Amino acid sequence: MNLLLMLGGVAVFMFGMKQMSSGLEKSAGSGIRNLFKKFNKNRVFNYGIGIGATALVQSSSATSIMTVGLAHANIVTVKQGSGFILGAKVGTTLTAFIFALSGISKGGFSISNVFAAIAFVGVMIVFSTSNEKLNKIAPFFIGFGMLFIGMEVMENAIGGADSTLSIQLSKVFQYEIMQNPILLVILGILFTAIIQSSSAATGVFIAFLATGVIHSIDQSFFLVMGANIGTCSDGIMASLTTNANGKRIALFHLITSVIGAIMFLIILIIFRTPITNIFESLFPRKPQFSLATFNLIYNGLYTLVLLVFIDPLVNLVTRLVKDKEQELEEVSYIDERFLKTPAVAIEQALRELYDMAILAKENLDRSFASLVNEDMSESKKIAEVEYRIDFLTNKLTSFFIKISSVTKFDGDEKLIGGLHHVTNDIERLGDYAVLLVKETSYMKDNEVKFLDQTKEELSQIYGHISEMFDLGFDAFTRRRTENFRTISNIHKEIKKLISSTRNEHVARLSTGMYPVEVSKSIYSVLFSLQRISDHIVNIAFSIRSTTGSKTEALQAIEKEKK
């Protein structure tokens, strides 16, 4: 029954923590917004604001979530928000000292009972006045009082150090495995991640110390270090729906917390006995103050050290978390340093061009599948890949111009001229992928559908296009002409199939199988497929014709044979 009562005390305590933080956010909201306005490039200043804002709301989770939101909205930079996060770690340590006061009493006077009675003041405000300012403060009073009611219930349920429940619970911490620092840190992480508050977790650890459940204060030190990492879960969850900047703040919070824990874990393992003795001598028979003081020193020291290294840490999270635009605006092979050796620069540009061609074909596959399956789920991906294709087109075109200005060989000049045309052909393939998906969107909006027979005909045409692309890409990358005749024949077959599909469509219209409105979509798709096949031919034949002309390329091959 005492165990059940203790759990009830934990519940009241945790609810009080949430209520108090929520009340502080509402009542101190304008003050926090004013603090945010003072953000600047000075890391120490931002660190101080982090301490102040967190001291106001008494929750590092709340302030880290706020910072993630601010970074997502581009109100603060990642560096500014990172300074704030480090300061928030120190600001939240004030809560531990407030909890530690719950164990202080003189004679019949108990400061804990006085604080608990503040909940009554908050309730009276709610039921007796409609004053807006007072009603904003009331939830804070109720939550603050409930914290100490919960603490009292926990301590009374556990009893003294010689109570049955205390003895049974303390046995858990007396097992040899519970002396393992790493295990204690992991327990602190898990417990805090579950209850979603490092302050609440610290309060529970203080209650355990005050009632003798935890005899060795060094065990509580490791638990608090774990709690410091566990509280990052709030920010991580909040960042899941944000942009890259929000995710970078959450990652910075996690990385710095882990670094701090590792630093102090090593120090405590090496100097465990002397450090424990120092804290025990500072606060004899008041272990809760030892824990609160350690919490302050721990968070203060490691955050100050990391504040010095904030620039490399911010650079690290920026590299680790790339925003979508950054990912799409990256080149894999071309670099101006290669221009010193034009032959190498051309080779690198070709590799970039090959990747661009694969991107275009993959986008065509997505858009055609979208068309025949009447499915728009891939439209966002298609748009992103098209953005990247356009970016690479501009980069490659600029790079080819630079190669032309440094190369001294006529052969290179001719090759570069051909690659300009190939780049344009690949870019056009990407454009037609977008046109196909736009046509799919139009058909869905206007409730227009293709018959199964039409889909089969279109699929047959696209099958030939895929085959021709494979042969053409092989010809372009390997500079081989063996498949030119096959490519030319497939191209002719595609034209025949497109003409046949047009005729079939006219026949279906005349028999009433199709409404007139579908004609626009069918002709648009057939035109796109025709142009796609033309551009693939241009890419393949570009190895023997600067413009990709099929006739010119075949004539060049005949001359080579002679």
C-alpha cells in the first residue's frame, strides 16, 4: 500500500511539474519574448539569456522546444540557438535547489508544507476572481504547490531510512550491478525519457536521497547525468516536423549533453571516492543539497567548456543535418581545381553528366508510373529531382564554358560543344517527366481516366523508350556505335506505335468509348513520349554528331568504314 501511495505521490509531483511549467510559460510569455528579441551574435550573451529564460519557465524541455521552433522559423540562427540551449542547461538547475528545500524543517515548521499551501492560493484565485493577470499566475501557484505535495506524499509513503518500503527499495540500489556508472546513466536516460522532464526526474532522485532509498550520493550523480541526456528526447520529437535548422538545434542539444556526460563520467570514475567525500562533508546529513549542488557544477562546467567550442560544434551539426535545398544543390565530381588539367576536368564533367542522365530517367519512370497508376504520391519527389537536374544543368553549362577557356585541343572543343547539347537534352527529359505528372494531376482533378487498352498501348511505347535509353546511355558512356542501327529502328517503332495509338483513340472517340475531354490528355502524353524518344536519340548519336543528329552520325560512321 505504501508503494501505491508513493506512486501516487510521483504522479502528483509530475503533474505539478507540468502545471507549473505551463503556468510559467503563460504568465512569463511576454518576458521570454523580450529576452528572445535580445538575441545577438555574442555567445556569452545568448548563454545568459538561456539561463534567464529557463529560470523563468523552470523547464529546459520547454525552452529547448521553443528554441527548435525559433530556429525552424528562422528567427534565430543555429549558433544563437545553440548558445541558448547551453544556458538552458544551467537555468534548469535552480529547480533542484527548490526541491532540496522540501527536506528542511525546524521544530514544527516545515518550509515544504508552506510551499505546498501555495496550491491552495492558486485554487482560490481560480474560483474567486476573473482577473486575467491573476488567472495567468494561478496555474503556476497550483503546480508549484503540487510539487511539494507530491514530494511530501512520496517521502511519507517511503517513510524513514528504516521503514519497510525504504529498506526494500534501497536493496535495489545495493546490488553490485547498481554500482556500475554506465548502467546508472542509462537508467537516468530511460527514466527521464519516459517522464519527459529532467527536473521531475531530479526531484524523484532527491526524494530517494532524502528518505534513504539511495544511500550513496554518487549513484544519484550518475542518474542525474543520464537525466541530462534523457531530457533531449523532447527537443528531438519537436524537431521531427521542422526544417533543417530545427533539427540542428535538437542534435546540438543531444551531442552536447552526451559530451558533458562522457566528460564527467570519466572524471567521476577516476575520482569517485574523493569527490563523494567532498560533497558529503559540504552537506552532512543533507544529501539532497549535495545532489542539487553537483547538478549545478556539472551543468555549469561542461556548458562553459563547450561554449568555447560552439563554432566547431555548430559546424558539425550543420554538416550532419543538411536541408533539402543543400542536398539538391551539391555536385559530386566537378570542381574548378580540375580546370588546371582540362582532360581531367572533362572526365569529371562526364561523370556528373552520367549521374544527371540517370536522375532524368528515374524521374521519367516515376512520372510514367504515376500516370498509368493514377497516383500522385511521387509528385514531390519528382519536383525535387527536377530541381536538382536544373541545378546540375546550370553548373555543368558553366563548367563547360570554363573548360573551353583553358583547353588547347580542337578535339576537346568539339567534345565540349557536343556535351552542351547533351546537357540540354537530358534537362529536357526532366522537363517531360514534370509534364507527364502535371497531366496526371489534370486528369485526377477533372476525373478523366484512360481505358486499360490505352494504358497498355502507352506502356508498350514506354517499354521501347526504356530499352532505347539503356542502349543510348551505353553508347554515350562507352562511346560505342554498335547499337546505332538498333536505336534507330526502335525510334522508328516508337513513332509507329504513337501514330497507331492516335488512330485508335480517334476510333474509340467515334464509338463513344471516350469522352472528348480525354483527347487533350492523350495527345499531350503522346507528344511528350515522342519528344522523350527524340532527346534520347540525340544523346546516343552525340558521340558522332555535335548536335546529336541521327543522319549526321550515321553518315560519319559510313565515312569511318570507308
